[in-house]
Amino acid sequence: MGKTKMLSVAVNDSFAKSIDGLIAKSGMYSSRSEFLKDSIRKNVVELMKHDPGLWKIHQESEKAYQRVKRRGMLNHRVSKKELDRMALDSLRKKGLLIED
């Protein structure tokens, strides 16, 4: 994983309590931070759908990840940067990437 950046989010108290309640009931997240990171990831994917170029890169990156996973190579720590490079290469080969 590359560098990380700390983000701060301020929400009103009742919203924070609602998030805490949902986290506790669902058992899906270990903390508010994990919940927020997952929410951000999901929102970014949704926003990418509005940009065909970014969406294709995302889809190809996911395909590359699945190939790596099927081959049992996840423990080899293929970086996000490498997955993105593989996705871009795949798009180039398919003639789907238009570069300036």
C-alpha cells in the first residue's frame, strides 16, 4: 500500500451515534474508521461510473485482482499500482485506452 493520508470528518452527535449503532448491530466493521473507509471506497466506485475511462480502468483492475487471486498470488503482495498498470496494459491491448 502506498502513502496514507489522514482525513478528519466532523458530523453531528446524533449522526455519530447512529453510525455507532449500525456498526454494533451489523458486526461488519471494527470501528468508525473502518466503516468510513469502506463507505468512501464504495462512493468512489459509484462516482467512477460517471467517467467511462475511469470505470474501464476500475473494471480491468478488478479483473486483474481476480486473476491474481485465482492464481494464489495474493500473498505475494501485488501492489495497487501494479494492478492498475496491469489494467491499463489490458485496456491498451484491447484498444480501449485513448492516450494523449
